[in-house]
Amino acid sequence: MYIVSRPKPLSEGQHQVLTKEDASIYPPGYQRFLQRFGEGTYRGWINVQLPDSEVLRPFAGYGLWECDAESPITERQIGECIAIGTTVDGDYLAVHPQTAGLLWLPRHSEHIKAISLQAWEQKDDGGYALVMDEIYRQVYGSSPKEVVYYEPWTGTRSHLFLRLEPGQGQLSLPELAGACQVDFPPDLFIENPYTCFLFYRQLGGYVRLNYAYQQEVAIFYEQDAGQAFAVLEQWLLSKGCKTIS
């Protein structure tokens, strides 16, 4: 698994809270994953977070999800759930102390989904990344295809947004991505029809080219990687990008 920037260890207080929790209610490897890498975002998809018993409490009375006979939990139990992750789309991954397995509370559906991890019960080997891939498979019906990476929340990340100015003879965004790879070979490369990521350890971050919007370029970098950032910024400006204020 590629780690985008230096992991941010849990504070002593966070560590003590986590170790006091009953490990049996959490998915295999979850606690050790947090202790090793800290909180962050996995594959740009799901946020791995410390247990939060408060965030879902107000939802118990909202009627957002149907809690009929087929629901894995009652509406009252929604407020008792402990959230351990959220997605970029606003879905919640949670556990309930009296309910086996994981619960998926989707942002854009009325039905709470029970996620079974029976095959993982005897595999508590710290492989929470594999567990998250299984969660993805059960939720979306397919396996994630892109490279495995994790982006720790360091609290020291900066960013710069740029716009590739259109014009005659100007590079397209995919062409710009290709030129960047030649001049600055990345440590990790991910590309799909919508976006391209070029990861650099010297940055503690990446260059993101938004193919969907055709013009947006962004640099995400650690604050102590100023020199590497400045070199990439000047190169992008030389290729026709303009800084967005």
C-alpha cells in the first residue's frame, strides 16, 4: 500500500481511548490500522476515522432510512451506532454493540445494509485495507480496480489550484499529464477517464488533473516540501496553467 505522506500517529489520548474499546465489535485489523497509519482516506474513497458514538445519534429521529422487518437495526439503534468511517459521498460505515458485523448507512438510499465479514473473523492480521476492499465489493458489486493508496490526515497539508488556459497549440489535460510524467516521473500513477493522479514522495502529496472539467489542475503537498512544490508549480505555469486565486 502506497502511503501518500508521513503517517500522523494517534495522540496519547486517542491511543488510550482506542485501546480501551472492545476490539470484538470492530472489523479485523481496524484498531491496528489506525495505530499504525492514523486517520486518513483510503483509495480516495473512504475515510478511516476513530470511533464516533455521537455523529449518528441525531439521525435516529430523522426517518432517513427505512427500519422495517428487513432492516438490520431499528430506528432507535441508529442513534446507538458507532461510526468508524465515512465516504466522500456522505455514506457512513458503523458498528452497533449488540449487532454482529458492519452497517452501511447510505447517503442516497433508504435501506441500511448489513455487511458480513464472516470470512474475516479468523483473519485479524492487521489487513484492514483488504477488509475495506471487501466492503467496497459488497456495497458496489465490484472490486476496486485502482492502485491501493492511503492518504493520512497530517494537518500540515497545503494545496494550490490552477487552470489550464485553453488556446490554439495548447496541451490538453491528458497531454499535460503525459508531459509531466516524462519530466517528473511519479512514484505512483493513477489514471481513469475522469482524473489523473501523479504521486510524489518529495511532495508528500500529488498532482491531480481533473479530466472531467478539462482545465483544473491541483497540487497537494506537505508544508515542508516547499522546494519540490515550487519546481512543479513553475513547470505547470510554463505549460500555460494559471493560478486560481
